[in-house]
Amino acid sequence: MNRRAAAVLTALVLSFGAAGCGGGSQTSCALDGCTITFPRSGDSRVSVLGVEARLVGVVNGAAELEVAGQQITVPVGGQADAGGFTVAVDRVTDTEVVVRVAP
């Protein structure tokens, strides 16, 4: 990552990275993106890197997500692009879904 991109990402993380909201979701952000742990129940949405990310549901082990206004379905270990971000699903359990959002 070049210095300018790193500086922009640092500014975004400091400005928006830790801003979680709703449903007991947890966020952890670093220079290379944010990890979000969504609970499987309730309204699960957070604001990270200046965009809203929301867990819509889980179907056949794949997470249905809405990131930056785009709805995507991502299997465990897979990734997809949404709103200029790469979204990966690390883990789906009976109680939580762990997602990684990176620019």
C-alpha cells in the first residue's frame, strides 16, 4: 500500500472505524480494514470506514449482507465487492457472523 493510501485509510479508521451501532455488533479496525462480529439475532448493523454494513441473514451457511447500499451473499471463506470495498466472511456460527471489510 502506498503512503497516500495508508494516510487516507488511517484518517478513515480514526474518523469512522470504531463507530459501531445497533444490535451488539462489535468492530475492530486496523490500517488494512475492519473486522465486524455480527450477532445472528436482532438488528445487526454498523458504520465502518464511512459506510454502513448490515447482516441481513444467513442462508445455507452463506452470509447475506448489505454494504454501502449493495446487497451481497458471501460464503464462509469467500469474498465479494460492494461499494468499492472487499467484503469477506471469516466465520458463521449459531450465534455470530464474522465479516471483514477492506478498501
